[in-house]
Amino acid sequence: MTQGQVESILALPIKSVDIVDVQDLVAHLQPAVPTTREFNKQTKRWETLEKPYDPDYLKRQTEYTRALARAWVFMAVDLDVQDAEGRVVWSADNSVRHLSDTEAAYKAMGMTDSQLTDILAAVRKLTTLAEEQLDRD
């Protein structure tokens, strides 16, 4: 992190997190693939076709993917995160989880998307190592 002209290192405690838990947390944000009904002249039947390249769907899917990545970081950071008023918006034990408030708190702290990406990479590595250790035990 840069403060003024001085580069400083921030140690951030993280823990491994099962991606299934993260997916469960943001499942309500995942958009459904849009569909359309078309009559198939060859089979003489109506068919439901998915439209995975619909621009609105792709935009919502991108937003979901970002929310998933951020939630994974928030669940892995082993600290309570507070907003400007001092309220815990995400707890270290993940019992308090307010995604949008936590995003705002991180932004207010000066955390960038690039830094969140770096944290996510470390979390993925840690989670992989933890899973490998469980497989060996």
C-alpha cells in the first residue's frame, strides 16, 4: 500500500474458504440464462432455446462473477471489517456478512480491485493447499 510517497507492506491474515460456501452466499445474485421459444419446422415442435450470449445476461453474469470473487475475499480475510461508523459489516468468523457495505468499507480504506485480486490469488492457493492436506489425512 502506498501512503504519500512511502511504500508500506500490509500483512493481512487469511484463511482457506470452501468455494461452495461462497457460491451459496451469492447464489441469489446469479442470473438465469435467458431462453426463447421457437418452432422447429423439421420436428414440428416448439423448443426452448438458451441464449447465453444475450448482452444483458453477459453483463449480469460479469457482475455475479465479481460479487463471487469479492465474497470469497471477504470470507477469507480473518479480520472484522467495520464501516465508517464503526459497525462490523463483515466478521472474521463470517457470522456477520453484508456484501455491499463491506465493498464500500474496503473502497473507503483505499483497497483497489488489483489488491483484491492479489488477495484472492493467495486465498485460492491457501485453499488448494488446505484441500490437499485434507486429502492426505
